Amino acid sequence: MNTESLAIADIDAPPPEPRAAARQVVYRHTLPIRIMHWINVIALSLMFFSGLQIFNAHPNLYWGNRSDKGKEILSLAAHEDSAGNLVGTTRVGHHEFTTTGVLGVSKDSDGTPSVRGFPSWITVPGPAWLAMGRRWHFFFAWVFVLNGLCYVGYSLARRHLQRDLWPTGADWRGIGRSIIEHVRFKHPHGVEALRYNILQRLAYLTVIFVFGVGIVLMGLAMSPRMDAVLSPLVEAVGGRQSARTIHFIIAWAFAAFVLIHLFEVLISGVFNQLRGMITGYYRIDSGEVDPGRTYAGRTDPGRMGSAEVASARIDTHEVDQVVPDETAATEERPHD
């Protein structure tokens, strides 16, 4: 066969089959991080639901030091219509909306309409148990505070905060691309999935140091036993009623963050994400390539060995161990 025949044979030859992606199981979340995460889930949930129970005792918000009638900025109320039926209303400023069945008026367990700010199914420990609701709220508030302090201390000691959460210059330069990818529901794969992007970093820092610290301080500022001690803070926010309003807003900001977080978990691989936060192990496909991205100077992590893939993460993650086996390499590293 001459050279021309060889060339034709090469051209006519079928393309090589795609190379199977090399998979790795990464020890992504350390045990202390996982424990503190689930403690936070329980504490935040019960704080939120018991907080709504407390709010139902006076389902109105004000600004300033006083709670004068007619000065509400938010009011969940009820009235009777011409037929004698209860009608629930929600008033925000000067705008009023009918919210019967959800806010203002909702059904009891026996189906009877009752005047109540938030429905009973979203409040704990009971539909009209203010005293116990306060006990639950304050108990889990202390759990939340102590758990938060442990998390910050642990993150500083292991440099998780500085390494994984604090934005770098490259993160800030890539914020536009990150926004576009989130809008398009495009999530990173392979090695890149192990690194928080700029929006995730800003979200977590905001939740920890703005929402977390803010909700605790506002809770203390509106407490009758603490407002004398924290009088400068109370005055700075405009009064005890202002502190209560800010506390309420931050609580719902937490709820919004949790809903977005759960949505992202669902669309990015719920089983893999849950396994990572329960067992610590997270599976990545190191053979998946995102065009335009580089991994330790290489554009194709699928051609890297397990040690090379590990080294590609050293810039942002501390790799403790890489253990190859027949189908996957398992590595341990602190991450949240």
C-alpha cells in the first residue's frame, strides 16, 4: 500500500470512540462541618417556625419605639364581610390584599376558620401556645449562636474561611460570567465543581456575617431585658419596634436563602449533594471538560492522573490524601 492509500485509509477511518470519563470520589465535607450543618438545619427550622408562633400573638410590624394603632407597616388582620364570614387581609403600608386561608384567617385542624396571622401548620409547638413557643425559640436561638461560633472558629483554624469562602481577585473578575452561568442554570463539572464561585462565596459570607449576626443582635435589641444594655444599638436602628421589624425581615431572608439553596441542590444532583453532606464523600467526573476553563494550566483534566487532578486543586483546596483504586481515586480534604 503506497503513501496515498495510507492517507485515504486514515481519512476514511472512523473517529476514535469517546474516552470514558475518569471518576473520583472526594472526601469533601469533614465530620465537624457535617455535624454543624445539620445542627444548623434543625435550629434554624425550629427558630423560624416558633418565631412565627410568637409573631402570631401580635401580627403587626412598626418602625420606631412605639406600636401605635394605624402606624403599622405590615399587618395581618381579619374582619367579617356582609355575610358574616371571616376575611383575612394583609396590609403593607397603605396597600391591602385579601389573603383568606393563608394570612389573617386560616383553618384550624377541624376545618373551622380562625383569626390567626400565619396558619397553624407552619407554627410550632402549637397553634396558640405563646409561652412554649418562646421557650422553643430562645432555646434553639442559643443552639444557633453556639453552633455558629463553633463553625467560625473551626473555619478560621482550618483556614476554610480564608481559602474557600473569601473571594479572590480572580473571583471578582469572573463575577459577570458567574451571573450568566447561574441565570442559564449552568453548573460546573469535574474539578471545577469542588470550588465555590464568587456568587456562592458572597452568599455564604452574607448569610454568616450579615444575616446570622444581624438576626441575633436584633433579637437581643428587642428583648425587654437587654434593650437597656444594648441601648446604643436600639437607638441606632430606630427603636425596639424597628429591631423587631428587621429581625422579621432577616428571618424571611434566611428562608429565601434556604429555598434557593435547596433548588440548587435539586438541579445540580440531589443524591450526590446529600451524600456529600451525610457521608462526606462527593463524586466528580474528572473527565468532563468545560471549554474555556483551565485546571492547573491544563485544559483537559480527563487526561490527568489522580495525583495531577489533586494538584490542580491545591490552589484553592488543601489535599490531604489521594488513594487510587480500580475505578476511582478517593481524596480527603477539608471543604464546606
